[in-house]
Amino acid sequence: MAAEKNVSISFRVTPEFKFLLERAAAHEQRSQTNLLEKLLFDYCRTHGLSANPPAARELEKAGAQ
């Protein structure tokens, strides 16, 4: 089961960025959000960055005590 998506983010981009995001997402047959998510996760995997959300860190701290 996929993780629940319940967090919203918003940021401003140039018209060129938006145009290219729209084109790239259409080319990959993905939503714009899904394309950005895929690109970020691929980048993180390539560079050895792991997703350890703040809530998980708090649970780890509580378990260690």
C-alpha cells in the first residue's frame, strides 16, 4: 500500500520551469507531482540520502529510552 499523501507544499517557479514540467510529465505519462516525486527519490537514492521523517526519529528516540 502506498503511503498516505496528506502534506501539501507550494512554491513559485518560472514560467519556463512550469512549461517544462508540464511537457516532461506528459512525455512520461505521469502527473507533475508524481514526476517531481520520482525525480527527488531517484536523486536521493543516487546520493545515499535516506528518508527518515521527523515522526520516525521521535519514535526511535522514545524506543531508545
